[in-house]
Amino acid sequence: MNERLKGSLLVFIGACSFGILSTIVKTAYDYGYTLGEVTGSQTMLGMLILWLVYWVTKQLKKNKSQQKIHNSTHQTTSKNKTSSWKVMFAGIFTGLVGIFYYQCVKLIPASIAIILLMQNVWISMLIETVAFRKRPSRAQLFSAVIVLIGTVLAAGIMNDKVSLNGAGVIYGLLAAFSYSIFIITSGRVGNDLDVIHKSALMITGACAITFIIFPPAFLFNGLLFKGLIKWGLALAIFGTVIPPFLFSKGIPLTGVSLGAILGAAELPVAVLSSKFVLHEQVTVVQWIGVIIILTAIVIPNLPKRRNNHIIINRADSRF
């Protein structure tokens, strides 16, 4: 298989994996599980899986290095590796994304919750402008305006039959804000670490903040093994384990710009999943809004002749 095509499939599958999370969460709520139980089981199980994968891969690398004793001097022993606590601190924000986003999904349709999460496009730009004095380009400003126009249509604000829960909208925007901070911080710390190691540290930070906000009673009342574990595992695998791995493998083959475009598949997948699995109503006008938002994400990331760089970042992992 062509390497570029292979990378494209990996990134696309990773994005689709992210897109089904809201549907899984909504279904778990229907079975009577709470926000704390859903987020707590996901982050805990995701943390255990990632640390196990990291330990196994580390042992395999260690065995290989022992077979090549003469090359031991070339092993990476950087003295300037990022401190673990910094990476875990960045992971706190991905924990907050999960808490705010899943609460948003509880209060409003999943098809609209994902639209609110996508507001990180312009929120990230605003944070960088205020905090880092980084002026947005014309393409970025144009993209932000298009996203806002698409949001008005996709959220059904102009439809009299659609009534949005105010608290749900606030939680959705808080999720987008937390996601924006996560994108900015994760892009600045831990880049010298192996992707699995970095992801494990981040989900550890996410698990810590989740357990602080929602003490894990499910560990002691037996609820985890009475059905909660299957929902926690599903969310951990599709939201914490698979996407970071596929993105890390696929984006080097596709290039960052194409990777960002393919990663936008998360939005239509989430909307389609909410329509056909949760049977939520999605109007033609809302689909037009989704297409407009996708256009705003894709256009700034199209390959350029002189300067091909990503404008809208994708995170290593989200929840």
C-alpha cells in the first residue's frame, strides 16, 4: 500500500474514533451512569492501558539494546528531558475537556455538543493573541469568522423548534476553552518524549484532576465490575489509546496539513453517529453549517507552495 494512503487511513480512523465518543457517553447516561463514573472510569482505564503499553514497549527496546551492546553509546540519554510533572499538568486540561464536554452532551444533543467543542478554532487564536502577543493571519481570522457563521447554522439557533439548554452551551464552550489550552500547552511540553510516554503522563494528569473533582466511589462500591467497566474501556480505547497512536503513526506519512484535514472527519462522524445511533434530529440547515465549519478547518491547512504549515493544531490526545 502507498505510504501516503496508509497514513491517510490511519489519521482518518483516528478522527472517526474521536467522533463516536459523544454517542458512547450519551448511551452510558441512558444506562444510568453519572458524569463522574463515566469520566473517572475512562481516565483510569486509559491510564492503566497506556502505562502498560509504555512498559511493554520499553522492555522490548531494552532487550533490543542489550543485543547491540556496541551501539550502547548511541542511546538517547538527554539531560534536558521535560519534567514529568509539566506533562501531567498539561494533561489536567484534557481531563477538564472530558468533564465539561461530557456534561455538555448530557444537557444538549450530541450533534450540537461537538459543534461547540469545535469553537476551539477561534478560542485558541484568541488565547495566543492575548497571552503570547501572536497576531493571527488573515487566513486565520477568515477561518474564525466562517466557523462562527457555520456554528449559528449547525447549532440550529435560527430554528424556532430548537431550544438549547443554556448551561449545556456554557459547558460546551468551557470544553472548547479547555481544549484550546490543552492544544497550546501540549505543543510546548514533552515533545522530547516518546509519544506513548507523553500520552501516559498526560492521561495521568487527567485522571488526577478527575478523581479530585469526582472521588472514585465506583472503585469501592463494586459498580466498576457491574457494567461500568465496558463503558470506561470503550471510551478509553476510542478516546485515549487509539487516536494518539494512529495520529503519531499516520501524520508523519501524510504531512501535517493533510493530517489536519483528515482529522476534521471527527465532526461529521459525530453528527452522523448522533443521528443514526441516538436518533437525534439533524436538519439540512444544520448539515450546511457542518460543511461550512469543515471548510473553515480545511482551507487554512491546504498545502501552499511557499509556506506549508499547520494553522489549526490537533492535540496528541483529547480525553
